[in-house]
Amino acid sequence: MKTKKMMKNKRIVVFAVCLFAYHSLFGAGSSAAVLEKYNQGIKAQANESYYEASQYYLEVTVENPAFTDAWYKLAECSYKLGEFDLALQYLESAEKYEKNNLQIQNLKGMVYVSLGRIDDGRNIFNNILKKYPNDIDAHFGLAEIELYEGRFSGAQNQYMEALKRQNTNRKALLSLALVNAERGQSEAAETYLRQALAYYSGEPEVHYLASVIYSMKGDYVTAEKQARIAVEVNSSYDKAYDMLSTILYKQSRYKEVIDISDYLISRNRKNTNAWFIKGVAQCKLGNDSSAIETWTAGLQINPQDEIMRSAMENEIRNTLSLEDNRRSYYAQYHIANAKQYASRYDGSGAVYEYQRALLLDPMNYEARMAYAEILEINGMHELYLEQLKFIKENNEEQLANLSKKQQTELNDKIEAFEYLLSDTLGKKWNVDPFYLDKTRWNIAVFYEDNNSTFIHADTNRLVANAAADIFSGVAITSVKTQVTPVSGYGEAFKNSRAGGFDYFIILSLSEGENDMTLSSTMYSGRTGLEISKNSFYCTGNNRFSTVLRRFRNSVLEKLTVRGKILNRNGKTVLVDLGKAENIVKDAQLKIIKKGQIRTADSGVGLYYRDADVLGTITITTAGEEISEGTIENHGFYDKINIDDELVLVSLPAQNANNDANGNAVDNVPAADEKGNAVVKNEVKGEELVDEIRNAVERPSILDLLRNIY
């Protein structure tokens, strides 16, 4: 039986230990105010107010630099905000005081993975497991590496290892449910989800993730139920409200979507997702003007939301009259972007942005003049003159605001270039090259109504529209998208074959909080055989336009440069290909009998019979839209006629790649007759290319997995 003296001694020992721990934690000179700030940081972090939490933790570390937990929490907040370099700095500060702390080491490994230092992260996790085989956080870290490297089964194994050590572990159960759902393994996903709901019913995050998983499965009734439970338990859970509005949108309950969006906006005007989905729902109800106003407000808060901007601009072009002054306002965003590209000597990026501005506001004087000047710098003088004439004929109101000197300069330039271009090929052959129908390739773009992206609603439809739209300036291609989703490959092939398309493409967008991956599979419209499968990943600003431009280039690099004979005079012929298609002097073209070309049965390139090859052309004079060449017959008889078709065989070696100034045209087909790219097209901009090269592609569910605690 314990004596009173023994109990008293025990209390003294406990008090001494607590006192020692307090002094070790805060230092002799610290006060309870430091602990109060730390606790406020914990509270803010729990509410996902990471900036606010960071401020409290920073104040704590200023007063007590040896407060390890504050440094660690700072690193956690920076990690959540995507500031991985900063998180690493904070972890290094924490390591000064507790080098072997497993929490610190595990988070350091996760930061390494996020920075693309996969091997460094793997080494940390493996070293931890050698010493502490039951450390589940190290297994979670290895699971994330498996996901980065595309091995979902490997990630499942790591989560299973964690679950073996703690069979009710919340993160392991939910992670396994999510990964199985992503892989389409619905039964396994539901098994783990039921276990998580049984152990952790009433926790809002568990019900939120349950709504995500049921939505991925297409069970919107159950998904809605789980999302509503999450917001009932935590009325300030914005992510669950966002999920609920997406689920309601999927069920075509657009008025309810708008009501929830208004509620979220009233609480937090910076909720970009609420602005976006409200506008989409308004469009579905036919309220296009209201949708444009909604998206305008949303973009004022977050100008970098390119998907919202793309949706808005699509409606602007379809609904606002050309005289509407708002078109000029919306075009300014692209003009500003173009100037930024130009400052980085990225000519193709500047051209892209000016073209986007002119699609919105064709009468925009600033954009058209800047675009014209780029054409002139790149030697496209005929196109430059056409732009100047367009400005003079269609911009009366803006021209009236110019000084007399500026008006005189414009007229002088037009007069000078008309004189200089008085002996062009068009004048020589009496052909107006700007009214030629150059369409040679017909491509269909389809999308499926899958449920794996939760940042923006209906992204696959929007990206399919944007993908078709990005080909709008490519005269030689006609790209169309189907308004409604397809059920899969079978329906896409059927519709493509019925529409007589040369190729069809099925697109999908996987979106994270700060990155995205555009996946595309290209098929032959005639045989249905797969041509290519590509994945375009980008992080940071301008990621949507970047993946779209890279997608466009990947398609164009597979399309053969094709044309036809416009006129003939003996051995000299006029063809409808020129510098605008990267055709130069000494380019070699093959002449095929009209109507006898078809796409290859499999792979890229063209098929035609040898008997239908009528001869070859060597380009002698390359104009901008048309060129002149000399023909050489195949066989004894001359069978070459106007409208016979042409395919590119080769370009001179020095013209096969973009030059140092990036002057090659990057928005036209770029392959020879066999489908091999002869002009290298790529997204310009050194900083952007480096970012793409160094970025580590992340699965779309990774943000969800990371946020599970």
C-alpha cells in the first residue's frame, strides 16, 4: 500500500519533470504568451488558414529559436501552400535541435519528393524503415513516390503495409479507398471506405472524401448524402460545399448550384471555384450574360484561372456583338500577356496571345498592329500589308483617335508595301492567295464524362472546346468537337467514321491545385487504329494554355504538309503552299493524282499507289501563301493537271528546325509524307521550357491524399 509520503514524492517528481519540459520547450526567459501564440497557430492551421498560422509560428520562433515544434509546424504550413523550398529551410532549422526526430525526417522526405528529388526522398524513408520498420509515415512517403512514378499497385502495397501496423489507421483506409477508386476498382474502394466510415463516422473529412469516392464511381445520390453530412458536421467546410455543388451540377440541378455558390461567395469572395461553377450553371440555364458577369468578377479575384477565362471567352465570342465595348476590355489580358512573352523574346508565345486577343476583339487596333509588326519582322510582308489594310478599313473609330502624323504613317506604309509587293506571285498568276481554301485535314475531338477532376466542374467538355478552338488559326486543318460526351472509344470511332474525319482524338484533363495533365489519344478516323498517346504536364502560371499549345504541336507534327496545284504553265506550276506552311526554296513535293490520297492504315503518314504518283516538284520561288516550282514527270506521259494533290517529301536541311529567332511557323502541319516531323515545333520561352522539363508529374488525386491526416 502506498504511503502518503510516497504519493507526495511522486507528485514532486512529476512536477519537476513538467517544469523541466516547460523550460526545455520555451526557455527560461519565455512567457506563457509564447505558448498562447503557438496554440493560436495550431488552431489556425486546423482551419487550413496556413498564412495566419505561419505568422503565429514565426512570432514564436523569434521569441524562442529553439522551439522545434514551431519550426516543424512552419514547414507543414509551407508544404501545404506549395512553398517547398521554404519548407525545407524550416525543417533544417528544426533539425538543429532534434536531428533524429521522425516527424521532421518524414516531412523532409515528402518535401524532397515534391521538389522532384525522388531518390533523396526514397533514401530518407528507407533509412527510417531500417531503424523503425513500423513507422507508418515512411510507408505513406514511399506510397507517394510510387504514385509519382505511375505505379498505383506499388502505392497500394505501401498503404497496405501501413494498415497492417495500424488496422484502423484513418489515412491508410482513406488512401486505399481513393487509390482503388482512381483505378476503377469500385468494390475494393468501397470496402476500405466502409471501414473508415465505421471507425470515424461523424468526422467531416471522412464524409467529404466518401462523397469524392462515390462521385468518382458515378453514384451521385450517395455522394450528395455524404457531402451534406460533411457540411452539417462542419458548416464552414468549403471543400465539402464545393464538392456538393459539383455533384448537384452533375445531376443538372443548376439552380441549387447557384444557391450554394452564392452562399459560399457571401462567406468568402475569394472562393474562385464558387464563381466558376456558378457561371457554368448560369450558362446551362441559358443566362449567358449573367455567366459572363459572374466569371468577370471571379477573374478579378484570380486572373490566373485560365479554365474560367477560357469558358468566359467562349461565351463572349458566341454572345456579344462585335461592337460591344466589353470585348476590348477582355482582350487586354491577352495583350498584356503578349507583351510579357515578347519581353522574353518568345515570338510564338506573343503571336499566340495576340491571336487570342483578336479572336475576342477583331477590331482591336493595338493587338492587330502589334501582330502585324511581328509578321513584318518575320518577313511575312504580304500578310503584314493585309493587316494594315484591315486596320484602315475596319477601325474608323480608333483611327480617328490617332494623331495626323500616325494616320499619315499608316497610309505611307500601306502605299510603300503595295509598291514593293506589286510583282508578287499572286499578281503574276492573277490569284488572290488570301481567299484560297487550304483545308486538307479534318479532325474530330471527343471527350468522356469521367469524374476524376474536382478543381473545376465539367473540365473535359471545356478542354475539348478549347482544344478545338486552339486550331482556329490553322488554315490547313478543320478541327471540330462534339458538344456532348461520348460513352467511350466505340462511339467516338462510329461518329468519326460517319463524319468522314481523317483522325479523331479523345481528350481528358487531370487537374491538381497547382498543376494539370492533358491526356490525348489520337486514332485513325478510317480504321480506328491508335496513332499515338500523349500526356502533357505543366505546373505554375499559364499551365492551361501551355498544355493546349503543346497538344496542338504534337498533333501538327504528325500531319503531312499537303497542298494542290493551282495553275500550270509548261514545266512551271503554282501551288497553294508557301512560307506560311514553312515551305522554302528547294523544298521537294510529290504530285499525286487528285482524290487518290488516304491516311495510312496504321500509324502516321499517307497511303497512295505508286501508279498514282505523277511526278515531283522542286520549289523555285517560295511566296507567303503560294509558291512556284518546276515539275518533273514520272513516266513517259505527262498526266499532271490542276488540282492534283501534293505532299511534302523533304525540306532543305538548314530549314528543318526553328531558327535562333523562332521564326518557323508553329501552328501548321509539320510532317513529311511518312508522318515524320520535318519542322520542330515547341512551346517557346526558356523559363517555361525549363519549368516543364524539371517538373515532376503528379497524379490528380495526390492533393486529396496529401490532405488526409
